[in-house]
Amino acid sequence: GIVPEIQGSLLDYVCVEFDEGDVVAESILSGAPTYPPKPSDPPAGASRTDEEIWKREVARYVNARVDIDKGLKQAYTLMWDQCTQRLQDKLEMGSNFVIVSAA
């Protein structure tokens, strides 16, 4: 894991400065992206108002996913930049580096 002092400082920064920062921080701690639940489809025969509300909920959902993915990339870049070249080289030799770098 991350050195606790760096982890705390990084997560505090992420929570305050990033869009969807709390969710990005939660995703870092869990090791996997945490996304909000997808909106349910509107019921058959929904009113135009309900359909419009649904469209806006979908747009918020999509924007949240984009913000979370962007925040994770930024946070992982910040963590990577804190590593020495020697540690970066060691991490790059790890079997899961390709998976991590593709995130």
C-alpha cells in the first residue's frame, strides 16, 4: 500500500480538490472504481416530465463516471510522481503493471 502519511495527504487533497473527490478516494482505497448506481429506465408510459427527469439523471450519472475516471487517472499520476525512479522501475517490472497503467 501507500505510505500512510502520503496516503492520508493524497486522499485529503483528492477529496477537496477533485470533482467526485470522495468517490475517487473511496475507489483508491478499495482498489477498484466505485461508480454510482445506474438510473433505472423510466416506467412505460412515463410522463414527459418524468422522461426529462430521467434524462437529467442519466446525464448526471455519465458525468459522475467521467469525473471519477478522470480523478483516478490524476490521483494515480500524483502517486506515481511521488515515487523515486528506482521504485518506478521496480513497479514497472511487476506482473500487474500493464493492468494498473491502463486504468
